[in-house]
Amino acid sequence: MRNPFEIVAWFEEAIAEYTGAPYAIATTSCTESIFLCCKYLSVKNCEVTIPDKTYLSVPQSIVQAGGILRFEDIEWQGAYQLKPFPIYDSAKRLTSNMYIKNTYMCLSFHHKKHLKIGKGGMILTDDEDAAKWLRKGRYEGRGEVMYHEDSIEING
């Protein structure tokens, strides 16, 4: 039987291959994906512009990460950028070769989305350092090892 880390790694590799992203980092939700990207890219005290018609957790994630919200009256389909940061709320998009270079695209696996597994999210990126940090961030700052073998370096 595979351990949970192997199963997650297999799922990440499958999503990365399908979307064309070099790295895919599984999370508990698109909300967590957006929050972690905002933390990684340090939106704290920076203005972040999003559409005024979006899911409630997007502005909440920005505020929790310390960002200053600005709403914009725009129509969008499938994905939109958290301007000026290269973060994309892609919760409503999951297509082959969708990955946009030099970005952080956040996916949702909510039961109303394309891959209906009920809960879960994913971050797509081509930034290897970010992928390492985001993997630790999703596990409360821990590595993918047993507790007694870990050296916690960040707050996740």
C-alpha cells in the first residue's frame, strides 16, 4: 500500500502533466491555494485588485495575508488575475495545457467544479523555489516526513 505522500505526489504529477505546469502543489482548497500564494508573494500592505463578483473566500484570503482589497467591475470567465500579482483564481477552469508561464494558478476540486472530488485545490507554477515553500506551507510549515524527523522553518 502506498503512503499518503506518494498518492499526493502521483496526483500532483498527473495534474501538472495535464495542465502543462512544471509543478502542481495539492492543497485542501482553492481558498488555501490563494492564501498561500498571497503569503509567498508578500501581498502584505499592497493593493490587490479583483473582480467585484467573485467567491467570498478570495477577498478573505487576500485580507488574511495582509493585502489591501480593491474591487473592479469586470466580467470574467474561467480565471482572473489578482492584480498586480501573478496569482490567478482558476477555480472555474481546468483544461489541458492551461498553465500560463510565470504565474501561480489556483484550482478548485469542489463538487461544483470540473474535477468534482468534493474538496481540494491545487497550485500550478513553474517556480521551483515557490513549489518547495508552498509544499511546506500546506502542511503547517512541516516537511513531508514524520513529526520526529521534521525541522519546522515556516508557519503554514
